[in-house]
Amino acid sequence: MTWQDAQEYCRQTYGDLATVDNKDDLNQLVDLAGGVDTWIGLHDLNRESMDLYPNSWRWSTQTRSQTGYMNFASGQPDYNGGRQECVRMMPDGTWNDRPCSQQHKFVCFSGPSSAKTYHHVTQTLSWESAKSYCRTHYTDLAKIENQAENQQVSSLVTTSSWIGLSRVPWTWSDGSNGSFRDWTAGEPNHV
């Protein structure tokens, strides 16, 4: 049975797939499964699409793209090693996903969405720290909705720099916000 089939069955019969909030929940599920691989409600169904699932790519303004525009390099985003949730622009104008904790220069914007002005900041910060800096000194991290805006930002970037795109992966099927994870070594991976 696929994950989607299991989700549909559980929603029709019980409410939803199991959510694991702590080690006690996990131990109970392990006992119930009896050593058989079993689906739980944790999923990462949206690696590339903007609009299909609640864990999709979002701008730091907490909005989805209005146009669906993206400029990921070939093979990106790859979520390599399950740890790449923030996006940087490369000097050629393409985007790739990287761990949010990495330190990079970044691009902020100011003004209304219809008339953004972009500002390249040469200080190197993590994605979250860059977002805070942009919100303090400008409006937010760069939000790029089309090729013309991408070219504007690209003209400022001489080394890889954060932009405002990120995602929240691995959400629970029932919409709960539990953060408990007990991954096997090497997981999650990008396969």
C-alpha cells in the first residue's frame, strides 16, 4: 500500500495516520507494528512544487509565489542529506538549496512588492540571521517573482547569497506541529 493509500484508509477509518510526539508514542507504535515496516503520518510530499502541500516553498514574507517563478539550477533543489531548506542565488542567477545554518552574504528588498528595490549585504550570516537583518534594515529577504526581478538581483550578486525562499519539510498528515523526530542514521536523504 502506498503512503497516500494508507493515509486515505486511516482518514476514512480512524481519523489519520499516526503522529509521533515523543519516545513513548514511538515505542507504542513499534510494539503495534511487530517488526513490520509501517507508514506513519510524517511526509515530505513537496520537494519542488510551490502550491500542492502546506510544506511547500515559501518566501520569508510567509507567502507563496504569486507567479510560480523559480530559477533552480539543474538538479536543484535536491535537499541533499535532508538538511537543505533555504535558498541562495549563485552568481549566474540560478538558485540552489543549502542548509540554513550556513553563512552567506544575502540580498534584501525594500518597498512594496510591486516596486521592490534590492540591496546586497556583504556581511555573512545564517539564513535566519539574514532574515532578521533584512527585516530590521529593509523590508525582508529578497522575494523574486519573475525573470526581470531575478536579473536585478543577479546583477548585485558576485558570490552565492541568500534570498528569501525556504521550506518547512516533513510535516504531519493531520496538520499537527509536533517536532519529535527519531531518524535512522543517514535519514532523511534526498532519494
